[in-house]
Amino acid sequence: MLPSLSRELRLVLALAVSVGYVAWDSPGAYAQDDEDEGGGDDDDGGGGDDDGGGGGGDDDSDSDDKDQPAITAGGLFTMKSYPIRELERPLTITQKLTQARLGLGTDISNKGAFESVGLSLEGVHGYTDNFMLVGGLTSAYNFQQFNIYGGFEGALAYDLLDIRLAARIGRAAANVSTDPEMVDYQGGATKFSVDIGFPFRYVARPEIAIIALNTLMSIDFNGDAGNGAKPDLRPSLGIATNPVAPLSVVLFATLQVVDFDFTNNIVVPATARVQYSPSRKFDLGLEFTFLNMKPKEEGKKFYDDRFLSLFFTGRVGK
């Protein structure tokens, strides 16, 4: 039987679910697309030929158009106006848009290059303009490391601060080889957790932004010898650059403090991502992942355990 959660953890979960419901239940705004605007013009033209009643129809249509926000007001994008520049894209994807990312990767460490692979498939769907569903599968080292997750992300301060809550089943891999000339990545115990994050993005300039707290902590529901059934601290921090509209570079790291033990249970995975967006509908890119920027083994460098993935991201919707 899983250990019962403490009163404090139950309060944290209740608070997260309550805030997420508020974000979900908030009314979403709607921006009229080009086709709707075109239809309004046709009606106006037809009404202009009539006297009396027709004139009244024109006035109502003009009033509606004035009250209607621009398509991109407040990030209300359609597929036709979705930004190519990544830093102009909203934190929560627009209502009725769906985005899927498919990635294929391989180990590129010195001793184990191309001896193991990984596959990832992740997606988000805009339920409203300020609330999206998230889910996916990520893996590496022939599935010795994997995560399967699903949940939601909702805006607390639109396009600035969100709340993210996701259930996750997964395990981490580590190189257990005692021979410095070989690698042997083995997965640890499979764990069930709930991740809580407050994704934050501050765009200082159109070309640069600070990103943080995609995850803040994880609440574990089962434990093993190295990671008990206690919360883990998992804050993330990074920087995103967008020197030209189609090209973006993102660097970020996550501080993982297992069981909140700062003495010897600290792992710092990091990622460098380069993305090219030739179209509003898809992106291409590659991602370097380093297992631990703070290796425990004497003489080991942070770049000794590294993984490279190529990915394709596509979007469909209104």
C-alpha cells in the first residue's frame, strides 16, 4: 500500500487543483478570423443598397467590428496568424489548436555513441485560450530512462505565469559501468509522481527571455533505496534567445534535490535546444541533453553523459 500523504501535501494538491479549475473555467476570448471579417464586409455591401431598415443593419455591423479585438490582441492567434518567432508565441496554446512533437535520439557519449536510442512523442491541445491539456512519452537509452505524463496547464497571469499539474510514471537511468572504457546505462525503480510547476516567461526584449519553473516540485507516491516516498525539489531555470524570427536557441537546467536532501542527493540535468521554424505550422530542431551537470564520480565531466535528439513539431487547428 502506498504511504499516506501528510496533511501539508494534501493541501498542496488541493490548492493546485483549485487554481487549475479557476484557470479552466475562466471565459476565453475570441478573435474573429479573416473569413468572418470577409463575411461581414459582404453583408455591409448588401445592406448599403437598401434604404431605411438596411441602413440600421450597417450600423450594427460597424459597431460589432469596432468591439471585436484584433486577431493578435492579447495573443489571440489563429493558425493564419500564429507567430513564427518562438518568443511571441503564448505560454498556453490558442483554443482549438493542437501541437504534437515527435523526436528521435541517440546516445553520443564517447564510449557509447549510437549504441542506444530514444523516442519521444509529446502533445498539447488548447482547450481555451488560457487552458491547455498536456501529455506525452519521452525515453532514452533504449527505454532504460522514460517518462509518461499527462495533465493540464492554465494561465494565472496570461502569457506571463501559468500553473502546471501533471501525473507522471517514469524512471531515470545512470551509467553503472565500473570500466572507464565502457558504458552501461541502467534504469532505476519506476516511480509514480505528481509534478507541480509554475511556468514563467519574461520577455525582456523581442530577442531574449527568461524562462523558469516549468516544474517546481514532484510529489512521489512510492519510493526505493535512493529516492523515498517524499517530495523532490525540481525548479528549472533557463534563457531563450530569438536572434532572427525563424531561429531560436534555448538553454535551461533543472535542479533536482531528491527527498529535499541537499547533502548528497542533487542532480542537475541540462538541455540545449536549437529550433528552426520555416512555417507557422511546423518547427524543426535538435536538442542536446546532459544527464548531470554535477557528476558525483571523481574525474567525470558533465559532458561525458550526453544525448542528442532530432525533433519535428507540427500544429493543426482553426
